[in-house]
Amino acid sequence: EIELLNHPLLAMRRYELLRTLREAGVNDFDVYRLTEARRIRRFPVFVRGENDHKGAESGLLGSQEELAAFVKNLVDAGKSRDTRIAVEFHASKGEDGLYRKYAAFYLAGVVIPRHLFIGPHWMVKDETRVRDDAKLAEERRYCDEHPHAAWIASVFKLANIDYGRIDYG
């Protein structure tokens, strides 16, 4: 017998989850399918695949005109709008002027911190992160203390996902 509450086909994908978190007041940024009629309310945005793990396909796009030009180039290159979303950019720099990207795994109710990348670019990646003693100590504290564990667990429960990884800022 299938328990419908944990059925994998009921798990939310990125667009649905981000919209749900926005409507619940958890996120103060929104997400849009490139094919929907709803107009973006706040710029900048970035474009990414809805169901991949490749990150942003665009830089930060500051206006409807920049977004339209990016989408035109996408279509001209033979790529589909159907599987892409525009996400309102909402990342804040720390007091040190750097961005932080946290990552954690979730497995059957257990949160396992993965890493904290700290860097000068809004899209922090391993190759762009700052590595010094202070940043490594901050990452160690994050992994040791699990400061966002309750929030992460609530997001996975809302998404109806029993295991996975979350990257967040």
C-alpha cells in the first residue's frame, strides 16, 4: 500500500516549492516560469533550469528588457523556455561584504550540514569561495552547530521530500 503523504510523485519541485514558500511568507522573493503571463514584480532576476542542479544560466538581469533579450537569445539558440524559471534575486552580503551559501542534506528527518561557502560573487561556488582561517572556522561552526536544522526540516516536510540536499543563503 502506498502512503500518499510520502509518495514521491507528490514531492514539490523547485518552482512549486519556491512559490509555496513565498505564499507562506517564508521567502520574500518570488519565482516565475518563463512561459507564464504573470509579470515579474522585482528585479534583478536570474534564469535557471527548473529541475537541474546547474545553477544560474544568466547573470543578474536588471529589467524586463534585459530578461526579454536573454529569453530571445535562449530561443534563438534552440533552447526551450518551458523548463526554465526566473528567480527574483534576494541575497544579502554579510557585514564583511561577502555572500554565504549554505548546504545541508536531509535524510528521513535528520539534517546533516554539508558546507558553507563564503565569497565575493552572488553565486558562490567552490572555486570562487574565500578560504582563510576565519572563513573555515565559520564553516566549522555551521557544521558543528546545525543552526538552521529546524527550518531545513520544515522546508523538506512542506515539500514532501524525505531525502535530498538544499542550498540556501
